Amino acid sequence: MASEDGRLAAFAALNEPMRRRLYEYVAGQEEEVGRDQAAADLGIARSVAAFHLDKLADLGLLEVEFRRPPGRGGPGAGRPAKLYRRAETEIALSVPERHYEIAALLLARAVERAADGSVTVADALRAVAREYGRTIGARLHPDEEQPSPLIEQLCDLLAEHGYEPRVAGATITLANCPFHALADEHRALVCGMNHELIKGVVEAAGLPESAARLDPSPGHCCVTLVA
């Protein structure tokens, strides 16, 4: 997952008119685009095209490959051309931060798991959410000497996923729900999924699952952590 700063930088880059023109041009081509082609088609200097194309690639908006033109190879063929295409990776930004793509992923996994009728979709969703929480929590190091204590690691991880943790004594409240619109429409289902996800995280942290309490309140995530 790209950092919030990285996503902001990517979107800010498209506010520059020439950079946006080049991005839209590359995105509209069926084949990869070289610097010479982009410069000629847009009527700009090659150096200008190269500068902006490389900036777009650095920000993750374009992907790069090096390839010689067809029919040219072997000694004397020169260096491969630098070619650009639109990146496959999606970059989304929302304020406050939302992660509906995670909910969609978990719901899709739950439907697949429940397809044989052995479990309900709701039960499958809780199971896959717990597994996902354990997966993202695997980066925590509860039993090792680390520069930052476990609670700080836990808060950093939750912040990266949009929860906006707030620490008060032994309690961590989550000031933002990454699934807000879905929770408004399907509260029991989505809050159950979210609760299991965070229980998976605290399990990976070596804390008892009871540390993640379902505690809905207006303007907050439905889960409170008591460490």
C-alpha cells in the first residue's frame, strides 16, 4: 500500500498541465510510448517529455521498460529505448482515509469460501477478516527488542490502514472508520468484519483477542483497544 504522502504527491503531479497531458497521452495508447513519439505527437521538446515522463514513473503513475525497436539487435544496435505505459497499480486518495478495496477483497474471499454451502457468507467473512488481520499484523514484533514499543508499533500499523488511533492511558480509540459508507449501510456485517480484522491484528501482536472490543460510538470506528 502506497503511503499517504506518496499518493498525495502522485495526485499533485497531475495538477501540472504538461504532466497531465503526457499521462493522458500515454494512458490513451495501446502500445508503450517512447520519449521521441510523445514529444512529436504533443509538439514539445524531447527533453521536456523525458523530464515529465520520468517524474510520472518515479511517482508510480507510469511503468517503464527498455526495449530495442523491432529488427534492431546485436552489436551496434545502440541502447534500448526507454518506453512508458500506464501503471497497473491503482492510486486512490480519500479524506478522511477510506479503504473500501480491503472490504471488497474480504467480501470476495468470503463469497468464494461460502460457495460450497459449508458456511454462511457472514461466517466466512468473519474468518477471512481475522486471517487478513493476522497477515497485516505479522510485521509486529512483540517478543523482540525493537526501537519502538509494541503499542507504538500497533498504532503505526493501524494508522497506515486509516484508523487514526488515539492513545489515552491503556486505551486506544480509533477515530476513523476505513469502511464508513459501507458501515452506514450494512452496520452489523461490516462492523463484525472490522472487529475480526482488528482481533487478528492484536492476536499477531501477542495480545488477547479481548483487547479488541466492539464499542461503537458516533464519529469513531466501532472497535476500541484496551492493551
